[in-house]
Amino acid sequence: MSQILISVDYEVFGRVQGVCFRMYAEEKARKAGVVGWIRNSSQGTVTGQVQGPEDKVNEIWYCSHDAEGKPVSESALSTLRKAWLTSVGSPSSRIERANFSNEREIPKLDFTGFITRY
């Protein structure tokens, strides 16, 4: 059985420029095994797109363990989807909110890695 590939566009608002947010997100994406891109926008936000197997894309957006290191239940994970990008960034960042759009199933990946665009 083949894995479902998805693509999601995002925009993150708050103190996300000049605080290593893109570098942090790149590292997180690579560790999760997803591809795509991230960049600073002229509006002071960070925008991008992430693609990969559905479970891997979901992995980048939420933490699968609670503060005590215990695994979070599957039902709790569904409510935490995309929580990582809405609440956790580089240590100096302050995320106010994140918008997600254009989430869709894709036949193949458009990228070979995760990069910062300038």
C-alpha cells in the first residue's frame, strides 16, 4: 500500500523574523523527513509549503509526547495537528498564530529537500 502524499501552505505570524525561526523550521522538517520551503515575507511573517507522506507532514506540526515525555493518545494527536507551527519555534521566536491553506493530496513531491528561499 502506498502512502498518501500531501502538501500544505502556511503563514506564521508574530516575532518570527530575525530570531532563527527559518533555520529551526528547516532542521525540524529535515528530521521529520518532509520537503518544501520557507521564507520571510515582506509583511513580517514567515511563509512556506511542506510536502510529504501524510504522517510525516503531521509529525512536523505537533509534538507526539507531552511535557513529561509520555506519548500523546491518537485522539489527542488529531486535535494537536499543526500545533508545532502554531506554538513552538526557535527559542527567541514568539508565535501569535499560523494559517494553513491549500492542503491537498498530491501525486508526487515537487521538491527534493527543505530549503530557505530568499
